[in-house]
Amino acid sequence: MRVLIFGCNRLSSSLVAGLAAEGNQITVLSGERDCLEIVASHPGVRVVLTAEPMMQDYLQEGGIDHADVFLAMSSDDHQNLLVAQIAKQIFNVPKVVCHLASPQLQVMYAALGLDVVGYSLGLLQDVRRAIEQ
């Protein structure tokens, strides 16, 4: 499975470790150089350092045209919503999961058909379940 992840933090690092161990091809897009260096140590993981807000170019560099799954996992709800909608509506990625901290945004965007996960004790399991559905 080809997985494109937007955002590099503790959540996405944990997801990368598990997904890479299963043999998936993973690309992580982020401006967090230190985090990218850590996730790049996993086999099958490619990283793209983002520096400017030309997101569509970075998404294409990350291989969104061939992605089976797109995960918007940054710490910024609004960025996650933007890139998740781009992945779903413009690039027609088959499975798009968006992490949102705001309960109001979770309810609103879930009602619009976006697969949304929020903070919970079982967040990693929630994301994995959303990918597998």
C-alpha cells in the first residue's frame, strides 16, 4: 500500500513505524526536519521537506497521484482540512483520513463525508481502523 502522510510529529512517527513494519511504501511531507530524519530511518519511508506554502507541488512530489491512502496528521486543523480536501476532491485518493483536534470541526467535516479522527486514548487504533475501512 502507498501511504502519503502530511505532518511529522509523535502521532505520525508512531504510525510510520507500524506501517513501515508491514512493508508499506510511505512518504512523509513536513517542514519539521528533525522529525523527518527520524522517520526516514525506517525502511520503505521517503521524506519530503516542505518549506513554502505551495502545497499542491509538494503533494505531487510526494506521489499523491499514486497514493492509496492519504493521512493529514499535522498539528494544524486548518492545514489538515485543506490538504485532506485537496487529496480527496482533486487527486481522488481512495482513502483520506484527517486528524482534527477541534470537536466542532470533527462533527462538521465528518458530516460532509471526510474520515475524521480526533484525540482519544486509542488514537493510533482509530487511525488504523479508519485506514482499514
